[in-house]
Amino acid sequence: MTEIFSNPHARPEAAQPQAPEQAPPTAGPTTGPLTREELQLSARNHSMPLEALRRDITPPGLHYVLTHFDIPDIEVSSWHLRINGAVERALELSMAALRRDPAITVPVTLECAGNGRSLLSPRPMSQPWVQEGVGTAHWTGVPLAYLLGKAGVLQNAVEVVFTGADAGVQGGVPHRYARSLPIREALRADVVLAYKMDGTELPPQHGYPLRLVVPGWYGMASVKWLESIEVVTAPFAGYQQKVAYRYQESADDAGTPVSRIRVRSLMVPPGVPDFFTRRRILNPGPVLLQGRAWSGKGAVTGVEVGIDDTWVPAQLEKPAGGFAWRKWTLPWIAEPGEHVLSCRATDATGATQPLEQNWNYQGMGNNMVQRINVTVEGTGA
């Protein structure tokens, strides 16, 4: 089990432990203040400032980041990607070889599955996202389906396992971060092995030199610092698949796996903020409310804006791609006083954001409606 720490070049399939039938006991949900451990996670990770919603594409430095363990320090000249398992021919590819393969660029909105966790009550104890665990980028690289086609997937294959170089301990289990996709998802034309983000090489925190990007799925599926791809004939049972990233009612509930992004919209907070509370302050008069909406389960078909619980349909613009967020706008005449602004989206499946929390034990997929407290000062013109 210590091999994954002493030998960073060990084959991940040999080092990857299987998840226990039940996770070791950890701290459960709490109604208390943020703990030191949560603050450490918050300091290491990075959320997207909501004012960045004005941009169609999120610059890498503003895009959300979640790293489970340490950021690997990888020398690209000695790095190789292995593709093996239930394939006709195993492949080992350098970055130079990958860059010679056909490339695509896909605009994708990625969101952390735990986005909104800190708003839940009781609060599941993990990375304490508020609502900013999201971002949209242009990802450039080789279509996964192209490389799987070169390797030749065998007919009895059921999943594809992706293993990164990042190693650590979670739930008492030492492992490298690894996740799997069903064959049908892995063979989608838009799933990409990305070596560029917004036209430049991947930053270290975003998975340099190569990462997986799975459009429409929560970010946990888009494995970073990718080192191996294994086609398997039985469902993968690694920790991040079987124990983490589950919708659970309690610690004893086996739960159901997290997969596609639930419909969500967010608003650019209008006016200016109070430094400590982030409460918004603005002058009376015309204000253009704006934001973004997205879903991994179907195109966003509508956004409503709530002004003191009165809902008004917003104007939608065309999305940049099938799994990229969609801009919305609504003019508002701000009158003096205290107001609460909200927004909620609906997608093509008919799903609409809930007004109340989606509570679950791990704090996954909480797409409850955003609420912004606003103070409109003065008496206007």
C-alpha cells in the first residue's frame, strides 16, 4: 500500500486499492462553525468570484479548482500516458505523440459536485463551497474516443478507468485519485484528453500536462494529471467511485453515484459589496441583472429572476456549446429599500432548481436557488 508514495512511477493499476465495503468513520454533518480542517481545505482550493459570470469564458486564474491531495510536479519529457486493459493493443504515448493526433476544442462548464455544500444545514464537513465552485473554459486536446479506437476496445468491456498522479489518504484509504466512466460515456465524441485550457498549456493546478474533461458531468469525473487509462470488464470499485461522490441519506446508506450536473443558475451580484458581509449596495434606478445558467442533463430552456419572491422570465442568449453555460439578462428598476434577488433555471428535462436545499450526507448536487440581499440607497433622481 505504501508503494504509491515511495514510487511515483508505479503502475496505478497495481497501486490502486479497492474501496472498503463501508468507509471508516469520519466527522458527520454539523451545525457548528467552520472547523480548522474545513478552513485548510478552503485555503488550498479556489472558487470563481461571482463577478466573473460576466465573462463567456473563465480565465484559468478565476476558474474554480479542487485538488484532493497535493498538486503533482510532473516533468513532461519523461511523462507517458498508458492505455491498456480490455483492448486489442496497449498504447504508451508521449505528449509529443498526443499533440500529433487530431485535436478538438470544446467549451465546457465544469462544476464541483460539492458546490453549495456550506449552505446545507446540518453542514456536511468537507470543502466548504458556497456557490462559486464553477467555471467555463475552452479545452483543447485529443478526443478520448479516437485513442480508444486506436487501442481497440474489446466487446466485453464495461467501463474505462482513469488514474491521476495525485496520491493521498481519504477515509483512511491510501490511493491515487481514480474514477471510471461507462463505455457509452467514454466513447462520446466530445469527451477530451485536454492539454490546453483557453488556448494555453494547462496550469499545474488544472492537471498539467494532461487531464480528462467530461462535458455535462460534475468535475470529479474529469481526472487531472492523467497517467493511465484502463479498459475494464467489471465495474470499478476504487474509493472515489464506490465511497466518495454518492448521494446518501445517512452514513450507512450505500447511496447512488453522482454523475451529471443538476440544473443551476447564478447571478452577478449587482452594485458594490460590503467587504465583510458581501451584502450588496446600489443606487436606485435602472439595473441590468445578468448571470449564467447550465445543466448537464439537457439544454437550459428558461431562467426566472425573483425580485422579492415575484418571479419574472429573463432573456436567454445562445450558449457557446452543448455543455457551456448560457447567459441571461433582465432589466430591473431598483427602488430604495431592502430587496432579495434570486434566479432559477429550468432545463429540457423539465427539471427546475429547488427553492430549498437538496440535503444529503456528503453535500452533493445542492442546486438550491441563489439569494442575494441588496440595499438600494437614496431616493433616486
